[in-house]
Amino acid sequence: EIVLTQSPGTLSLSPGEGATLSCRASQSVSSSYLAWYQHKPGQAPRLLIYGASTRATGIPDRFSGRGSGTDFTLTISRLEPEDFAVYYCQQYGSPVTFGQGTKLEIK
Amino acid sequence: QLQLQESGPGLVKPSETLSLTCTVSGGSISSSSYYWGWIRQPPGKGLEWIGSIYYTGSTYYNPSLKSRVTISVDTSKNQFSLKLSSVTAADTAVYHCTRRPAGMGWFDPWGQGTLVTVSS
């Protein structure tokens, strides 16, 4: 199975700053089959990005994804207070696997 | 707007079978466009895909859990269910139900999740 490694484990930033989250795969993820989710405590995870770079419906354009092969990034420009959460990447090969998450916390 | 709601016992004894149901509202589980599935998150750990089902009953399971998992669908009630047998403390987790577009691999939306604790 494909192992996804996210870095950093925790990212401490202030509102208004930009954030770059990394997701590295143990082997190539075919056809950019990679998604990103935002998860806040007690809430349902929220799909942000699919196909490595396509924003899901209703996701603000300050969220962007890029990458291919084994290296992917999620960039959040101009952090808003509601953006502080845990972010997961996910690849949809067989089986589906998730990264361990990056916690984005307020500095 | 499609909503998913998990339900079931919050406490299960070791060696018994965990049973959860997901009720779908705001859309039909019989749509040919989607799969329905389960994902869990043990406390302090990452997300783990359990498996998916199509409205016809076709299933796909995580190989690591396949021997213990059964996912079924009840189109008349617009529900699908998860059974996980021979549970241990390692199966303690928040269990989310979710939807996946057919032919695609992302999950959207998700249910809020329900905590199931395995303990005697």
C-alpha cells in the first residue's frame, strides 16, 4: 500500500500568514489521485482539494493544491481564524490511505 | 443538501461484533453515481479507510480488515451498515460514514462520526 507522509507535523502561524503543507507518497500516485481534507474537532472532515489541484465546491480560492508523482503540497494563503485545524492528504489507490495529518495551530 | 448520520452502540465488549448504521438524507442511496463507505480514526491516530459499497451490494474492503468487515446496504431505508467482528481495544475509534463518487476516489460529504469504545 502507498504510505503518505505529511510534514510538518505541526505548523504554528498567525492569521494573515501563508501556510504550505507537504504530503509525500512512498510511490507514485497515479493520475494525481490525491485529495486534501480539513478536520476540526467534533466536526466532519471537509473535502478541500481533489485531483491534486481542483478545489471542491464552496472552498475559498485561498486554498490551492499542486504536485504530481510523489510530492504534493497544499497552500493556504492569508490564513483566516477558521483555517486552524488538522489537514490530511489522501490517495485513492488500492487500498485508500491517508497521511497522518498536519496540525495548523495559531501562533 | 446530502447529510450522513451514524448511529449505533457507543460501547462494545471485546470479541463481540461492532454494528453501526449510516442514515442518508437529502439524496438517494440508490444513485448510480456514488459509493458509500466507512472510515475510522482511533484516538490520537490517523484516518483509516474501512470499505465501500455500491447500491447493488458490491463491496470493497481494506485488506487489513477484510476478514472481519461486512458492509451492507438497505435501499428501502436509505441506509447502509457496518459490522466489524471480533473487536479488540485497537478497534476503539470514531467511525465516519461517507460518500464517494463512482469512478473517483475522494470522500464527500462525511458524517460527523460516532465514537465506539471497545471495553469490558
